[in-house]
Amino acid sequence: MIKEVLKQIIPAAKWLMVAGATAAVVISVQVSADDEDKDKATAAVADGTSLPISEPAALLAPSNSWTPANGFADLIESVNPAVVHVSTSGYIKRRSTSRRGQPDFNDPRDFFRRFFEGNPFPDERYREEEPEPEQDDTERDTRPLGIGSGFIISDDGYVVTNHHVIDKADEIVVTLPNGDEYDAVITGSDPKTDLALLKLKSANNMPYVSWGDDKVSRVGDWVLAIGNPFGLGGSASTGIISALGRDIRSGPYDDFIQVDAAINRGNSGGPLFNMEGKVIGINSMIYSPSGGSVGIGFAIPSSLAQGVISQLQDSGEVERSWIGVEIGEVTEDLAKAFERDNEEGALVSRVREDSPAERAGLEQGDIILSFNGKEIKETRNLPREVAKSKVGKTYPLEVWRAGKKKKLKITTEAFPSDDELAGNPSSREEVEPKSDEQLGAELSELSDELRVRYRLPNDVEGVLVMSVERGGLAAKNELRRGDVIEQFNRVKVTTPSDVAEALQEAIEDDRESVPVLIRRGRSSGYIPFDLK
């Protein structure tokens, strides 16, 4: 019995001895190697030579990616010298007692906040000002406007920040992490993307960071945010990318990177780094019911920012292409009304007169499927693609019209000024409203008096809904008083008779629903009009 047990134990014991000896050798070799490195280091220090370290070059870009397991200290030390504190002041009139900046927490739009700290002491934002003595209206005081963040992108001192950080500023001071201060001037600013470019006066051999490619980033990637929250310069926080291509409806070019890194007011304009120390975003906005960070922040992607900043650096302004259309989403019901089997594309609700779209032959009711070979999957894709195109160049366009695809060519123009977009006034004689029993509404042609009463632009054409009968077709389809019917079943209408004829034709064709283009408030859009 004992012999049998020994037969099983002895081989195992021999194996353990061999393994132990091998481990000892490995450990010995490693220790020797470590000791050798230490000896080299000691010798290097002793003879006055320096160890191989990262060069303090102007370009602050690491050679290797960092990982959370190694900590973020080296990464932060590498890029922090180029992240700056931006403080602004301006000449403003003294104001009487008021509550400034009080948010409306009943308005969900107020939850999206640009985290630009308009006062270095947050609690002061809601205090009433002391009454000021009466003074001449021409007298002005220099007051602090606020603080924000930015980052240097060139050795001669160009600084990227947000437009809302420097908006209305008369004086701008940029402070580096080492305490050096520079006066800055605005090279250019773009409100549509909330980006601005500053130039530091008398700056040279500055530390700077480089752009990264946000397009290769993925949800779940680690990111680093550095900025100046609440005036606490050089604050760093880390997190992950929560979402890409986020549209929060703050502007026509929304394409935000959403992150969960802790960022607050004062972080505006600060950089969002990837683990290679490259800037992949500019922190711009947070979602917050309370005003503080709740882990939902938004950064402008570098792929959008680089083109804007490049134009600002070259000319001080951004020139965007324009084709002259108003567009809306293709809903499931509208897709059926337009005989589409999916909801892709941008639905043209308006074509401006004397615009590239009109000259290209675009029509209301067209669904734009592609621009310059790029598919338009969602409505928001079109303004981005057009904005990226060159002014004055001709591009292919594919649209869906009357149940089939159609190819067009369109030549872009520079985005017009607000005055040019306003259009010319029109003149109409007074007209009497007419009741349409089949529609269940009272309709009227547009007149100058009605345009003023309902605040309708001069270039809006259509038929005004004066009243809606309870239980009628108009009421069932949620038409309202003040709506302007611009098209009914793809037919342009300008009189109540035009609407009645188009409605009767659709009913005779046994249509279940038809697309109806209406103007409501400041925008036009299609609705699926149910005839059953």
C-alpha cells in the first residue's frame, strides 16, 4: 500500500523540484536585469549624462498609448502644458436689480447647458445686484464676463476654444498652467459650430497638442478631459465615450461625442483627449437638471472642428455651401404617403426662389437620397454634407420623386446673409375666407393683413386655415388655425379652390392618405393626411 502511494508521490515531487528550479532561474535572471538597469541609471547620473526621456518639444504627443492600468499621470503631464485658462471681460452698461442667469427648470431645453462659467463664484449667479447710482447711458464699466478653457494648437500661440466663451468679450487673457499670462485677440469665431480661434500676442515656442481622428474612436474608449471648471485650472477627469454622432438639436451641425467624464461649467473650450494624447473633441455642453455634472457631457468632434479652425486661421471666417432648401424627416406614415419602403432621406419641404435648388430642378416633396455620392440616411446628414462641400462646385444629387429615383446636378453657392434670406415683400388684395365642408375647415388666400396678423414671412405661399370644425377631416388630421397649406397631395395650392380640388381628386383615387405640406410657426413640414 505504501509503495503504491510513493509511486504516485515521487514523480509529482520531482516535477515540483524542476519547476521550482526553473522559477528560481527566471527570477534570478530578472533580478539581474533589473540590477543592470539600475546600475546603468546610477552610472548615467554619476557621470552627468541624462537618461532617455521624452523631449520637451513643442508638440505634446505621446509615442505610446496609455492604459488605465498604468494610471493617467504620464498622459496628463504630457498634454497639460498646452491646456489654458481663458478669462474674458467686456464693456457693459450697468443694470438695475435683476436675477441673472436664473434657469427655467420647467423647460427641458435648459437642461442642456454650455458649461461656460459666467461668474467665478457660482453661488453669486442668483444673487440680486445692488442698485447702481443713476448715470449717463454712454458710461460703461469693464466687468468680468466669465472664464473658460482652451488649448494651444501651434508653437506661435493659436488657441482653440468655444465661441460662447469669448462672445461679446472686449478683453481676453489666456493663462498657461505655469502661470504665464498672454493677451489674446480673436482671429475668428463661428457661432453655428460654437468654435473660436484666438491668437496670443507676442507668443513663440509655445507647447501645443495635435489633432486626433475621432472617426476611429468607439463607444467604450477611454477619454481624458482637462479644463478650468469653476476657475480651478488644470483639472483633469477621465471616462469613456458613451455615444458617437449624438444629435441634441442645438444646431444644424450637431454631431457630438457624448462622454461620462466629470466636466462642469468652465470646461467649455477645453480638449477631450484619446489615450494617445491627441485631441478628438472640444468640450462644449452638458446635460444637467441641476447645473452640475451628472456624467452626460458633449464634445464637438475633431473631424468637424479641424475644417472650421483651418478656415478661421486662414481668413477669419467660415464659408459654407448652401443649396436653398428646407427639409424635414421622413416618418413611417410619410414614407407610405410618398410610396417609399423605408424612412431614409431628407424630405424637401421648401425650395427657395432663385436658389441653387430651384435652378437644379428640386421640387417640394422630393426626398433627397444622396449628395455627392454620400447616402443621406437621416435628415441631419444633408446639411453636414452640403456644409463640407466647396462653394461654386457642381455635385450629383439623387432624389425620390413620384415613386421613382431621379438624378440631378446642383451647383452650390455661399451661404447668404440673413437680409438676403428675408426675401422681398409681396402685395395682395383683401380676400374673403371660404368654408370647405368636405375638409371641415374655413380657408383663405393670404393677404398682407393676414401675414402681419399671423406673422408669416413674405415668401410663404399657400392657403391659410382660419378655423377648423370639430369632427371634420382637418380636425382629425390635427390641422390648426394659423396653419398654411402649401401643398396638398404634392399639388401646390394658393386658393381654397385648389385645396378642394386636390382633396376631391385624392378621394376619387381611393387614397388612404396623402402628403400635405403645411407651414406652422417658423417652419414647413409634411404631415400624412388620413382620408379615411
